[in-house]
Amino acid sequence: MDGKRRPGWSGEDPRGSGFRRALIAAAVVVMATLPAVEAFSGQDLPPPLTEADFHEFDPRLAQIGRLLFYDPVLSGNRNISCGTCHHHDLASGDGLALGVGEGGEGLGSKRTTGRGADLIEKRVPRNAPGLFNLGAREIRVLFHDGRLSIEDIFGNGFNSPAEEYLPKGLKGILAAQALFPLASETEMAGNPEENKIAGAAYDRIDYVWPLLVERVRAIPAYLDMFRGADPLVETAGDLTIVHIANALGDFINSEWRSMDSGFDRYLAGDAAALSGKARAGMELFYGKAKCATCHSGPLMTDQDFHALALPHFGPGRTRRFDPYVRDVGRMAESDRLEDAYRFRTPMLRNVALTGPWGHNGAYATLEGIVRHHLDPVSALDVWTPEMVELPVDDRLAGVDFIAFEDHRERERLRSRVDIEPVGLADREILQLVAFLEALTGEAKGRLGRPASVPSGLPVD
């Protein structure tokens, strides 16, 4: 190739069709000498991501959303923001296996479970996912168990835990998603005895949002900004939770776009953008290792759900009347037995920055989660609690691994695996890791974290 093309490129080569035929003939000879297992083809690669792959956003709303994202005014006790668990300094995540939500103190690995009356009662059940590329037009489902999706079964455009109570007028799935952490006891709302917002969440989810709107309406700076962004907002009474959700959604959509990694440059025609090791890993990813079976397409996800036998720990998420402390994944949403322990395939841009890895952060290293994918059952059998990093709390330590220690539950996990084992040498595994590291882009946020917010509350 000429250093400007990638395998499978279909444009004209200035050296003529004879040169291209010679290249193809040479490639046929080389391929004939390779093992006949899942051979890599340049045609397997997705097209490059472009700005056209993302929803449009209003820059004025994104600016408001940036402030609201980091403003603790949207939490029940005014002590945590969206940015606490999706921080710019932590690649839009929190750096923890399982998050510490309302009541905790600090950021990242230094975050504690609180103190005194503010001690948390349980950890956030799942890992805080990174936010990169969630504004893509292709995204139709969110959350690890897919409990929010674009389906107009309730007359508001979405299938969600709020059902018919989700308001109409939301710009997209990101705006809808932004509403749910606000009403979550462990994430942002707090306990019912502590504040009206948490109490309202126990009655009905849509009772929470007007209380939060009242707080925002009372801050003149926010009202002025919303008036400037929407001519229909003339008075405080015109502001609704839909305006707040749309601002948060536009911020997330615009802020964390990643399409400038070494892999992206390679897809765009720069053959030198990947090291030899990363290139070998790419060929494994799209060939022998079968990673692209699920991590497919431009976003590197099939947006489907798969069971990987990741070990249980923490409070888990399950069905309403399930007596087990465990996480049944998609089944808790679909109520179908075949969905037991299945979780949504994550996108992979900047995956090297967004650990710990897995729906519950079971692995503290990228190599660890890669090895688990290659042979889930064997990896489950050798996994130990020492492999996960959780903020220390003696009150929680006694219950953190109850589900993992239940041999019957481990057997259920082992029986519900969707991935066939793939045998790779250690050298090949390190090549895969090198490719995943080559998915790291330069953009870490368009606007960045604000130094202050209109409420005057401290910014994490």
C-alpha cells in the first residue's frame, strides 16, 4: 500500500490497475500460507466515524448542560453531581469497580463511603460507564441491562423504567438517560428520610423532577441562560425538566466524541497510524479472536446483550421479588430466562482509559478483561475477590461477596455463557491489548470541567 490507504479501500490508486492486481495476487499467495481459521480481511473493518454519525446539538444548551452536569443542586442532598461519577479527570468515569454515590467523599481511587450520618448504605450496583460517543445516531439502547431504549410503546418515544411517566419532548435517548440517576437513591437522590426528592422517588419517579426544576428556577443565572437558548422560556414557570434533560443530553453528546485514535486514523487511510503490535492485535480482533462478532460496526458494538460469566459481587440488580443478592442483567428488564446474566456490549473507543472493566468492574487491568473474554468459564474459576478494587468499608465487606461465595450461583453463571473459548498465545493477547490501547483518542472533552456553577455549590 502507499501509506495512505487501508486494506479494503475502494478508491483509485495513481499507480494503476496493474499494480493493484499485483498486490491482490501477492495477498492471495500470503493468505494461502496462513491457517484456515477466521482469516483477517480488510473488508472486515468498519468505515471511519465522522461528525455526520452524531446527532446535532445546540451549543447554547450544551453550555448550560455543562454547568448542570457538575452542579450538585440536582442531587437530593446537594452533595453530588453527574460529574462526580463521570469526571473529566477520570475519562468520563469514576475509576471505581462499583461506584460510591450520594454520601461518599472524594474522587476516583480516593473516594470513600462517607462518614457519620452520611455513610452510604450500599454501593452503586454497577460500574459507571464511560460517556464517549453516546451521541451517535446509531445508539438505540443504554444502561448495562438495556432498560432504556428507543421504542414508542408508552407514547413518549422510549421504553424506560418511567414507562408512561417519562415526559414528552426529550431530544433523544441521552436526554432521557440523564433523568434516571437524579431519582436513584444510591446515585444522587439519597435516602427518603433525608430530603423531599428521595421521598418523592419512592412515591413515583415523575414526582422527583418538578422538585429539581424548582431548585433550578430559583437560580437567576440558569433562567437567563435558558431564556437565551429557548425563546419559549420567558418566565420561571416555563422551565421544565425537559429543558434540563435536553441541556444535559446535548452536553454529553457534544463533549465526549472520540474519532481521532490511531485506529481511526488507520481507517481514514493512514497505514502508519498503528504500530506493528497494534496492527497484529487488530487482525486478531477482526479475525482469529472473534472480538468483532459482538464489538462490530463503526461504534464497535452490536448493541446486543451477552452472558460472559463475570463474577457477582456488590448489591447487584435483580428482579423485584428475587431473594438473591446478585445481578441477573438483561433478565431483570425483559423477564425472559434466556436473558439471564446478559449485559450490553460496550463501545470501545478510549477503553484503555475507562477501567475497571466489566459491568461491575471485576477486572482492574485491560489484559484481565481480555483474558476473561477469551475463556469466560476458566476465568471465573480462577477469579478471586482480591482482583477487584473497592473503597474499603468494613460494614459492606461482609456482604460484598455473598453471591460470589454461593457455589450454586456460580454454577448458574457457568451455564449461561454465550461466548465460545478462543485459544491465544500470551504474545497474541498482548497484541490485542495493544490494539485496544490504539483506540485511545486525543479529545478528552470539548468544554471541560467548569471551575464553578451557578448554584454556588462546590464543584468536584
